[in-house]
Amino acid sequence: MSTALEIVAISSGTARAAGAVAAAGFVVVASFQVALAAGAPWGRAAWGGAHDRLPRRLRAASAFAAGLWVAAAIVILEAAGHDVSPVSSGAARWVAWVLFGLLALGALMNLASRSRWERFLMSPIAALLSLLCLLIALAG
């Protein structure tokens, strides 16, 4: 008898394409975080949407987050079958599962936000990135 995971067959080509799209999405999110850290007036779309321009502590958090998103891009490429990371493919696939869970949670948290931008822009982005990570994790 087949299990649910055995029924889902994701080709390596599909995983590689999903990895490229996810990595590009992570770089876009990282760029957004860099802009916030630099003082761009897009604070209503991040960190709860309470500020037009982020205060110093949230700018620092955005700079840190940008680094994490770049690292996520590199690791998700490795998990998808691109040989670009010093992280082993096994560890990268584990990270893909972690990213799937965190991004799914982030999508739900953004849906619950008071910020329209977080609900209508950031939540769908997080949901899409979560699904791409799930595809990659299942392909492993």
C-alpha cells in the first residue's frame, strides 16, 4: 500500500524550477528588507504596519532579516538540486521543510495583521513561497 508521500512524485526538473522561483522570491523579500533598513517609507507593509518609516530597532531587524532571506535563497537552491551551497543536500532539504512551516505560519500571521499591505501583499507572497518550499521538500 502506498503512503501519501509515495503518491506525490515531483520531478527533479520541477524541483529545480521551484527552487529558482523560490530563491528569486527570497531575494525580492531580502531587497525589500534592505530598503526598509535603509529608511524606505514602506513600513506599513512590514513588522505589523505601525510605522511609515521604521524606527532604528526595526531597521536593524530588517537588515538582519535580509541576511536570513539571502541565506534561505542559497539553501533552497541546494535543496532543489542546484549545487550552489556548502550545506549538504540532506540538510538543505530539512531546511526546506522548516521554511515551509515558517512561511505558512507567516502567511497566517500576515492575514491576521492590522496592516492592509501585510494582509493583501505579504500574506500571498509568504503562502506562495511556502508552497514552493513544500514542493522542494517533497521532491527530496
